[in-house]
Amino acid sequence: MGQTIGTIATSIVTQLQNVALLLIIIAYVSGICFSLAGVIQLKVHKDNPQQTPLSKPIIYLIVGACLLYLPSLIGASGATIFGDDMKSAGNTSGIIE
């Protein structure tokens, strides 16, 4: 058995970083899609305001903006809570012990 607690912790941290990257990519793609859908719904509202209420494209645009802002919010809040790096939390090795 060549695995120690340190290598297991490093593996878990690496996997969690990949999950965070996937969530960031999903947030960006979803934000762009919601923003485009909001612009299209604005066009639909302009063509026929009786069928499409103005609230629908506004909500799409707000959700799109929130999703586009989410990755920077996560980065800023993570730096605020945990510091810029692991050393600021008192851990000099860079891994969870």
C-alpha cells in the first residue's frame, strides 16, 4: 500500500478543483445562453407585446448576468474566506494534513 493520508488528500483536492472548474464552465455557458435567450425574447416582445410579457426577457437577462458573474463571485469569496493561498491559513505544506 503506497498510499498515505497525504496522497489521498492531494487526490481529493485535485478532484475538487476539477469539479469547481466544471461548475465555472457550466456557469459561463449557461449565462451566455440565458443572455441570448433574453435578447431573443426582447425581439419577440417587440414584435408581439400581447403574447410575451416584458418580464420574461428581463428575468432571462438578470439570470444570465448573475450566472456570468458567479465565477468571479466564487473566486472573491473564496479568497476572502480562505485567504489568497493555503499558507495564510497556517498550512505551510499546501496539502490537508
